[in-house]
Amino acid sequence: MKRQIKAVYPGSFDPITNGHIYIAERAAALFDELVVSVLLNPQKQATFSIEDRRAMAREALSHLPNVKVNSFTGLLVDFLRREHSRIIIRGLRALSDFEYEFQLALMNRQLAPDIETLFIVTDAKYSYLSSRAVKEIFHFGGPVQDMVPPGVYRRLRERFARRSITS
Ligand code: PNS
């Protein structure tokens, strides 16, 4: 039987944006299976609950049959072991992402030398896009419809009717 190659695309996805979707689509085209894993970090207050973040990602990626969405807490490399994967996918926007991503990749290599981090470069039109920017723009009444999928836009409206930005 042909070996199935599974990659993991981790992140906070608070919320998922069109930039994340672009990276997931490109990764899904390269691997047999892609697991999009939403980080539950008890030390960091996210804007959206883990359930909402997972639901938004699931909805946004439902057109990709080889993508599954779940969540993890603790070390990413431990999660990869549980998933029987050795590939971490991260998106790269501008040079400003590089230092953080380089550090993360080296730290993960130190923890698990057999796990590889692969970077997928974003499309130029998403190079400015981040979850944080989306929340801030939305909060101040700016247009974000072209930056996030419809399910995220709807939840942003619900969420910001009730509380302010926390991350
Ligand atoms: O979308 P983000 O917030 O840039 O994603 C960061 C993420 C989830 C990839 C990173 O914070 C992570 O892997 N956290 C899990 C904890 C961990 O493994 N830390 C060790 C590497 S420093």
C-alpha cells in the first residue's frame, strides 16, 4: 500500500483568514492529508473560543476533502507524534515573519530532530493580512469582507457586538 503523507498546519487561527485558507489549500495539494490544528493555549486569552475557532476553520476548509481540523494543547511536536506526522506547515508573509518562524522551527527541531518545518509563501495579496489586523480593522468599522470567509465575518459581528479585542 502507498505510504500516506500527513502534514500538520498549526496556528492560533483566531480567527482563520483568507491568508490561512490560501496556505491550507496549497498544502492540501501537496500532501495526502493535512491536519489544521488550532492551538488551545491556557496562558493566552483568545478572542474566539476554541470551539468557535475550530468551527470557523472547519467551515472555511470544507471544500478540501483531505483536510481535517482539530485542536491541540501543549507542545506541537508531541501533537505531531500523536498524529503520526513529521511535517509542520507554516505560512510566510514578509521578512518580518521570518525571525519568529526561524526561531520556532529551530526550537521544534531541537525538540524533535526528525520533524521538518516547511514554509509556504503566501500570495502577495495576503502579505499584509493577519488575524489581529482583521479584528482591529473590524473593531474600528473598516471593511474586512474580502479578508475572511463569510462564517468568520458573521462571527466577528456577533463577537464584537458583545466584547472588545483581547488578542
Ligand atoms: O498562529 P500562531 O499563533 O503564530 O501559531 C503559533 C504556534 C501555534 C505554531 C506555536 O505557538 C506553537 O506551536 N505552540 C505550541 C507550543 C510549543 O510547541 N512550543 C514550542 C516551540 S517554541
